[in-house]
Amino acid sequence: MTSQIETALYGLSQLFMLPVLVVIAALFLYAFYVLGSFVVQALQRRAGQPAGFELRQALRADPRISLGELEVLAAQQLECVRIATRVAPLLGLVATMIPMGPALAALGDGKVADMSRGLGVAFSAVILSLIASAITHVVAQVRRRWYAADLLQIARAVDEALPCELLPEAAR
């Protein structure tokens, strides 16, 4: 009975290898897409172009938007990058562990070439996932600081425009 459960679990885990590798490849490509958009936004912010300041643009588009709504917008802008930052290393670990079983079995059978192939896939996957995570982490941290600074400037502008007791409830 235990042998059947072990065989079933092993077979089930092997089914996840291809999807995990595909997601790691997608996260790796996504990280470089995010990095490119981050560089463009950094250049826009440095040049003072409105396109680089998403929260200010949202406020210009709807002057009645509250600070809380702007915070939610900032969180939404960071959400995918933050998820990629956390998920990529987890999938890298999964992609490392799945081929370890066959690699160890190959080692036990004296098939060093098969073991080497399995370990090559394992380590390649974890390296790509860690690179993706590092890139998205840096982008998320810097953008978080940008959004916090923008929110602070917007809050100061709101405070200077009206005394606190005259602000609408949503802006307090």
C-alpha cells in the first residue's frame, strides 16, 4: 500500500515539471519586461514627464479621487511584480526538487549522464527563477518608494489647499 502511494506521489510530482518550467520561463521574460518598463518610467520621472508619475496622472484624471484610492492604485500597480518576486523562487525550488528523484535514481543505477542531465535542468531552473525574482524585487522596492513619495507630495498639496476640517471625508 505504501509503495503504491509513493509511486502515485512520484508520478504526480513529475506531471508538474513541464508546467513549472514554463511558468519559470514566463516569469523570467516578465522580469525583463518589467525591467524595461521600469527604466522607461525612471527616465520619464527624471525628465519630469507626467507619464512617469502614475498617481499624479490618476489625480489629474479624477480630482475627486481620495488618498486611500490612490494608495489602492499604487498597491495594484505593484501587485504583479510583488507576486513574481515571491513566486519565482518557490517555483525554482520546485523545479530543483522534481528532477532530483530521477537524478538520484540514475546515480543509483550508475547512469551518470542521466543524473547530470537531471541536475542541469534543476540548477538552470533555479538560477533563472532567482534572477527573475531579484529583478522584480528591485523594481518593486524602487517603485514602492516612488509611490510613497508621490502620495506624500499629493497629501501635502491637499493639506495646503484646504484646512483639514474643510476636506471631504474621503480625503482625510
